[in-house]
Amino acid sequence: MKPRGWAVLAAGLMLVSTACSNDDTAARLAEAEQQIAELEQQLFAATSTTVPAEETSSTTDATTSSVTTTTALPGAYAVAAADTCVIGVSPGDEVNVRAGPGSGQDLVGTLADDAAGVRTTGWAALDDDGDEWRQIAYEDASAWVFAAFLAPCTVGPATGYCVDEAACTDTPNVRTGLGSGFDIIGTLAVDAVGIQGTGATAFDDRDRPWVQIRHEGGAGWVAGWLLDAEPCSPAECPPPPLPWTITADAVGPIELGMPITDLGTATGFDWDFEEPCAAGCLSGTAAGLDGYIISSDGTTVDEVDFDGDVETADGMRPGDTLATVQAIYGARVLDVGDDGFGGTAVWIDADGDDEADMVALVEDGRVQTIRLPAVLSEGCC
């Protein structure tokens, strides 16, 4: 019982005692009984519990605003009130706000995908399917939102970010919510800077921080441990350890079309270039690395050849037999023929698009060199 309730009950007992101590006992008792009845009504009011309204009416004047409960909502229960952010929504989509807890209730508005600081009132209810809804403060009244679309968050000043070096080994995906269970709507470049944060942050179910950022005209969430707040600098990632993996358009960190001036930073090796055959065509090698690159115009990587330190994504290496290559790639071996220099060229579809992406150059029955793209050359343009 609340303190006020105890006080009302005590006052009633005192009235009875007073009535019994006077000469005019009958009259005093009648008066006491009337006062006790009134006190009982006050006691009931003092110990009653208020639940949120299913519908509310609002009265507003120049200085005050009040919400009047008209109909009690059965089944509502108390939860912690909190400032929340919308989650689980793709950029440009919205969350419905309804008059009551359930998708069949009247639609009274929407929340944008980047809505932050949405205040929940501390009341929740289950719909007919047993799913939880939360009551929110909405346009000077109250309304209901499906609970899965809200997460507790804090909102501060908008902040700029750079991708942290931790992203060198952990992809900085942009998601619709806080964790791997939410859809990926984008990925940040490892050297990205000037990332615009909204100022909202939240914690996932493992108590890890996530940051809301601007993304594709809306908002998304990025793992906070993969971002540095401004002032910050682009992340510099160490090259992957050898052997490097060959894909359809790259050998480890060496990508076809990348500027040759980026080779040192990307690979961790010092590159030397010479002009062996044609003016402007450069051939580059790096001490300690069993390969070379060709730049036909002296600015970008056009060809990559490796005799070791590499392995294709499907497991082919220099030194494998022709039979091994055919067993690995099967129907993706598109052609086998003379390479024009006394050896054998094996044309391979590396990414399953029915076009040759790489060439395995075979001598004496074994792969000597793996080359990107699928061209035949001899160190010249």
C-alpha cells in the first residue's frame, strides 16, 4: 500500500476511536461511518494503477499541453522508457506508426529510416500474434510502433569518421541495424574518410557500439570499432602474407588497372621499372617477389605474371601438372594450345562467366607462370 493509503486508513481508525469516546455515541458513530466511507473512496483512488490509453484526446493552450486518458488498454505492461532509433529499415523506407499495438490498428503516421531520439513512454503490449509493440510519444500524443524496429540509442552532435585500420581484416559493412543479423546495404572502402555520422550511437546484444551514418540518401549502421572520429587519416593496411590469391582481376593486392605508383603501398615491396621493348611501356619487378607486371602506358597495371608465391582461388599453383589444372577447372578450361614460344597455354575461365580470365603457361608438363589477363606476350607491350 502507498504511504497515502496508510495515512487515509489511519485517519479512519482515529475517527472511530474519537466517536466511541464521546457521550453521544450513536450520533458520533453515524458521522464516523460516513467519513470512513468517504475515506475508503480516497484510499481506492490512492492505490489504483493507471494504464495507457488506447485512444487519447489532447487539449492545448498557449502555455500547457495535456493528454487525457479515455479508454484503458487491456494487457499493457510496464517496460523501461528510453530514447530509441529506428533499425531494420533500408534507406528510403519507413516504419508505420499506429493508433494501437497491431498491424490492423489505424495508421497515424510513419518514422523515417534515420529517425533517432524517438521516445518510448514505458508501456508495451502484445498484438494478436504475440509480437511486442512499444508505445511512443508522437506528435503531442502517444502511438504504437512494432518493437523490433526500435533500439535504445543516444543522440549527440553529428560527427565525421574515417575507416579504422581494424577494417583491414574486418569488412566495414553498412547494415540496416546493429549486427550481422541485419541486411548489408553497402560497404565502406578501407581508406574511406569524411564519412558523415548522424550523431546517433547504439549497442548491440553483445554490448558493442554501432554508429549511424548517412548512406544513399538515408542512413545505415556501421560497427563503431571499425571507425575513427575526425580528425583522422585514411587507414593504411599491411599487404596480405604470401602466397597471394589470384582472382579474375587481381593477384593479391595487385589489381588490374591500378596505378603503378600504388604498388609499393599495396604490396609492401619496392618496385623497379624498365622500358624493355617499346617507348612508354614499362616492366616492373620487386626484389623478393616471384613475379612482374606490365604497364603498356607507363601508368597503370595491365598485365601480371607470377612464377611463384601465388595460388588461384580454386587452388591452382605454379608447379601443378596439366592434369591437375584440368581436374581443378574441368569445363572452365576453355582451350589448350601452343603459347607461341614452345610451351602450352591453358585458357581458364576463373569466375564462371564463360570467358577466359587467366592463362596458365605450361612447360615440361607443369605450370610455370600464371598470367592475368588472358593474353600472350613476352614481357613486352
